[in-house]
Amino acid sequence: MFISRHSKVSILFILTALISFYFSDFSISTTNTSSLINKFLFSIVDLKFNNYAILVSAFLSTIFIAVFSIFMSSIIGFLFALVFHFRIVQIVLAFLRSIHELFWALIFLQIFGLNTITALLAIIIPYSAILGKVYAEILEQDDKFYDKYHKRKLSLFLYTKIPNTLSSLLSYTFYRFECALRSSAILGFVGIPTLGYYLSSSFMQGLYNEVWLMLILFYILIASIKYCLNKYTFVFLLLASFFYFNDFTSFNISHFIRFITNDIVPYPIRNDLGIEATMVWFDKLFFNEILIGTINTIFLTQISLVLSAFFALLAFPLLCLKFLNKKVIFLNHIFFVILRSTPEYILAYIFLQMFGPSMLPAVLALMLHNGSIISHLLAKDTNVKILGLDTTHKKIELYFYYILPNMYNKFLIYLFYRWEIIMRESAILGILGVTTLGFYIDSAFADFRLDKMFLLLLVCSFLNIFIDYISKKIRKYLQASNI
């Protein structure tokens, strides 16, 4: 019996998710879950904040950090794109973007302390790597100019490829700015005074009306990006950020030197305890933390990936004109915008307060966020698809016999593009109590065991690079089935 490549891949990943689910913890440890959910939901009718000056400051910090970060990232990313054809550049960028912004923040907290420099670098470094890779791919897609000497020169890019690809470059940069706003917000969870800091504080105090007010204002901010951020306002916001930040003078070179020459050096090596002691140190760390954290990170990733897939397949018709009318789609669109605009970390934090520490909050957050993004992309592609004259008008038959078979390949490609992102988020959600790699990284940071933290970060990075490599192979495998 012939089994298509799409079916083989789908069955394989469903099986890995089922195995992962069997060995994972999905218990609910809170005793008053229903009352807590009701209290949280009904608090939306009483929006208020005790100190509006602090609220304004939190939003300004969130916006200005995002603006300055995306400005620097776009410049550095473009420079990386010019030399992206070198293998060493591709390897370096793969490493830099594989580490989550929160992990970068934990590193820079040791060097710069709790200030703006830490927040900016935590976003600029991974975003520069991401933009460098994407800019290079956009520039390479342009086939209107060929350099017969096969040399990449800045002037040739400026006068040929840049004009041809400018709209695509700007479009992706604006998308990255929306991501930067989310990243800036969640940096508050490690102490940076952005939105996440006050969101966490209000939640811990049970001030859910403040939580809702901050979330609603954040959704309005995300929804209004195209109106409040354009070629006329960006320069103003960038200049305003320079005047707003006032803690750029805290850099101490001795802290950086101590960090790279002492703090991250394994304890036995740092104290000349010999190879045997170093191996004992590594073995203990490997079996007690690295192995457990890696397995749980993979389990959480695979479960979330498959559930995101099911969510997207069920949800994208709710955004399609071929299934519903415009008024219903508009209301559904608002709901899905909220889901994909809320950072996974904030969603997981909310679910954590409701259900207690387990994989359940993390899985729900990853499923809703990534599933809504894939649903949005699938709906856009489906809406422009032209139906044949002989196509059925029955919605269920239309979905199963026409739309789904035609969109399934693209759906899998979208899904595996999100795989690496889900892996990064699965690791970082360990900070909230799930025993993924992030849990042990945060524990090492809290105990000031920076050598352990750095080694765990390397493991997390290599795991993400490996997943990205496998994802590319699967996408090529799926695309080959259409040839």
C-alpha cells in the first residue's frame, strides 16, 4: 500500500508526541482552579491600575527598547547578510539565534547588571542573527541581477538588489519589530522594568484587573503598529529612546573579563582539581540535569508541535471566507490576534497560576500561540485559492476533500518552520517550573553557578541547531514530493 511522504511524516510525529505524552507530567496541582479562573476572567470588567505613572513608564520602556533594538539589529543583520555566503558566518548566526532572549538577558545580567544595556543586547544579538539570515535569503531570491565575477560588494547591493527587494526587507523588519515588542515585554520577568515586570507583580498580588488592563493596552499597541510606527514616526521614537535611556554608563570591563575568564570556566578546572575531578563534575551534571532537561525539552516540544498542528487544522477555517461570512471572521480574527500577539511566556505564566507547575501550562501556551500563527497563514493562503466550478458547496466536504488535501503540504512546511521556535520556547519555559533545560539554567543562575549555566546554554543551543537542521531536511523532503 502506497503511503505519501506527508502521511509518513505526520504519523511519525504523532507517535513521538504520544510517547512524549506518556512520560510527561500533566497534573493540576492547584486546589481552587475554577474559582481562580472565574476571578481572573471577571476582573476584566473592572480595569484599573494603582499607579498610572508606573504603567506609562513600563510601556515607554517596552516600546523604546524594542525600537532601539530593531534599529541596531537591522543594521547589523544587513551587514551579516552581505557575508552570509561564508560558512563560518552561517554557523555563528545559527548559534547566536539559537539562544532565547531571556537566556541572553541572564548572561548579561552578570556583566552589566539590571539595566537597559542588558535588555538591548539580549534582543539585539539574537535578532541580528535572525535578520541576517532572513535578509540574505530575501536578497538571494532576487534574480534580476547577476554579478559575473560572483563577488558581493556593498555598492552592487545598494544599487541593484536593495531596490528590488526593499519592500520584502521592510515587511520582514516590521514583523520583527512586533516580535521585539513581545521580547521587550517578557524581559520584565528577569527584572527589567518593562511590561512583564509589572504584569508578574500584579499577578502575584492577585490584582487581575491590573493584569487585564496591561494586556489590553499591549494588544492595542500590537494592533496599532502599522499606524504608530512608520517612516515619519520611527526617527522620532528612535531619538526619544536616546533621551529616555539614562543608564548606559554602568559597563565595567573587569566584570566582562571576570565572566569569560573565571565565572564560566568549570569549577574543577578553575580550581586546578585535575581531569578526574572535572569528569566527575561533568558526569554529575550530565545525568542529573543535562539528560533530564534535554529529554523534557524534547517531550514538551513534540507534544506542543503536534497539538499546535491539530489546533491550526481545526481553527484556520474560522478565518476563511470559503467557510464563514465576513462579520464572523472579523470577530474570530480579533480572538486569534490576541492569541498570537501574547508572548508564549506570558500565556504560560497565566496558565501556571491557574493549574500549577507541570507541562500543562507550557503546552497550552505553545499550542495556542503557534497554532494561531499557523492558522492565520493557512487562512490567508486558502482565501486566495480559486475554487473550481465543480467544487462542492458543502462545508465539511469542501474542507476534507478539497481544501485540506490542497493545503496540507504547505501546512506541514509552516509547522516545521515553527519547530525550532517551539523548541526555543520549550527550553525557556523551564524558568516557570517545568524541568526543561531552562529550569536548570535558571537554577544555576540563582545559585550563581555560572559554569553550569553556560554549559547548559551550550547544550540548549546545540539542541536548537540540530532541530533546525532536521526541520530543513524534512521541508526539503516534503517539497520533493511535489516535483
